[in-house]
Amino acid sequence: MDVENILQSWITIRVGHDTLSFALPTVGGTVVFEPYVVKSGISMAANLREAFKTSQLLTMDVPRARVMVDSPVLMMPVEKFDEEQMTDLYHYTFPASAQETVAYNVLPDLNAVALFSVNKDLRLVIDDHFRATKFIAAISPVWRHLHQRSYIGSRNKLYGYFHDRQLEVFSFQQNRFKFCNTFSVKHVHDALYFLLYVWKQLQLQPRFDEIHIVGDIPEQEWLLDELHRYVNKVYAINPAADFNHAPVTAVKGMPYDMQTLFVKGR
């Protein structure tokens, strides 16, 4: 690693369900990406504490961190959002999160607020090591980018983003969400079912409307072939082409949401 070329301003930390990774931009416009091997049997906070001792990027003197957290998201219309009530509402919706703090991101382009949880111990570890932090729902950069992409052409679009053995399915209607939900995907057949179920629920048109899938797509060719049996216009998004071959798209193993954050911002 060429330490001299690292831009020591903001480090990006991505916290998945059982994954942990770090990234820093360089002077030349590329990004140094470092996945961390998570140890099973200990908490993610304990893993991060250990990472601060061994990670090349975390041992550098970077004062600020933006933390991408992959946790359940509660979506609210911006006009209904009340910061004083958000914690109770989130814990009521996701009871398992009762011991976690609640953060939020405002999505002005979509007139929505995304509430998500952050483990308390994990947050303490992060706050102990950085002078400033920003917490981001990991999916939010993808929503904002694909919302802008949805204006290309005149047809309705259904999006599926695969990551961390999950499938995020969403669709937009002008400047609002038309549908947004997360599904656990243990097998590619589950993904096929969920995509087609939402397609039918939204009453999209098989001959004209479109499905776009992206991310860590399981059995991509099979899934595309099966979707084509029911929908004429099905596409797999190529991040390199989508982001005009930005250097970050060549970084092996970097999740699409992190790539989107570096290319498009929040």
C-alpha cells in the first residue's frame, strides 16, 4: 500500500451482518479497499476493536469516519418524521433492535427519511477512535442513484439490489418510493419469486416495463433467463459501464453500495 498517496480525510467503514470492510481514497482518484476477516463467536464491536489493532487503514491517523450500516430500515415520509418519536417507532417496528441506537438519513430527492439501527457498543468503539463520524444506511446511496437512473426512458422500472444474502426490491414514482422492501434470499429461486411477486403486486406491464438487477447476483445467467420468461425487458446493471469506468469499479470485492457512495456521494 502506498501510504503517501492516501487522502487522510474521511475513512469509510462498512458494517454488514457478518462483514466488515474499510476504504480510503487516494490522490490519484482510486480507492484503497480493505476487507476484514470477521471472527465468528464475538460481536461486531469486538471485531472492530480488534481491527483497529491490525488493519492498515484503521491504524492510519484519519480523524473522521463515515460508517455505512447494513441494518433494517424503516422508511417514513419526510412530512411525518418526528425525531423525538423515531426511536420508539423504530423499536416497535423492529423489536429485536431494542438494545440499539437509532440513526436516520434524510432523502430529500425522495421526500423520505430512512431510520436504521446502530449497535451501541459498535458506536462507542467508533466514537472512541474518531473526532467526527457520519452514519449512513448502506442502501441509501443506491436508492438515490437508481432513483435518478429511473428517469431514463419513459417506462416504469423495478430494481433489485443483491447484497449480504439479501435482496432489496424497490420502485419509484417520480420523487417518491412506489415500493420498498427487503427480503432474505437463501436461494436464487427465492429471488425470482420475490421479484415477480412485487412485479405483479405493482401491476407492471410485462411487454413494456423493466426489471434492473445489480450487486452480488446469485446465478445471474439463470436468473436473467427465468425473468425473461415473464418480462421482456430485464437487465443486469454493470457498475463499470454505469459509472463510466470510474476507478472504484475496478476494486475487487467492494460492494456496489460502497462504490456508489464514492462515485455519487450520499
